[in-house]
Amino acid sequence: MQVKADYQKRAKELTPKRPVIANSIRAFLVGGLICEIGQFIQQFFIAYFGFNEKNAGNPTVAVLIFISTLLTGIGVYDRIGQWAGAGSAVPVTGFANSMASAAIEHRSEGTVLGIGGQMFKLAGPVIVFGTVAAFIIGLVKTLFQMAAS
């Protein structure tokens, strides 16, 4: 037991300290920048294509997914993620990056089993969780509305 305790003590001494404050600031800045870009794209659709605020969301998300996937394909998004950490994991762009990375990584295994299989291995749990969560929220909302009337 003493050897294990000594090892853990020594490992803790040699492990470099993480710059938590600097990492948090970088994550905040990059996550905020991604959200600002999304807001700019949404305002662009409202101003130039006649969308209202409610309808501009779908094309905005599509453009963000395209940009994220393109940046992943050319290797830029991974470098952003290395620098920004959790700030690059903003839901829409982070998920698109994860899907594109899985596809790129497994493309040598073929289109169906490699690209499709790995992408849907990642997407499956997200889709299932989103569907189940939406069902539960809808059920709770319906029950509250029924109780209120």
C-alpha cells in the first residue's frame, strides 16, 4: 500500500498544473464568437432574404453546420478545438464537427460500414436521447395543461 501511495504522490507532483482560468477564458471567447457568428448569419437571413426571427433559425443552423463541417474537413476546426477546448463544443457546430471527424477517420473502411456506420454510431445516442427527452417534455406539458383546465 505504501508503494501505491508513494507513486500517487510522485505522479501528482510531476503532473503539470492545468491553467483553468486561461482555459475558461478561451472557451468563453470561442464559444461566444461561434454564437455571435450564428447571430450574424440569422440577422443576414432576416435582412436580406425576408425571413422573420422564427423562420431564420433553420437556414442559420444549416449554414453553421456547413461551416463547421468544411472547417473540420480542412483541419481547421480541430486546431480551434485544441486551443478553445469546450468552447468549440457549441451544440450545433460541435456535433457537426464530431460527425464529420468520425466520417473522415473511418473513410478507409468504406462508405456504408466506415463513414455511415461510424457517423450513426455517434449520432444514434444523440438522436435517441433528443427524441426521448422531447417526448417526456411533451408529456409533462400535456399533463400540466390537462391539470390546469
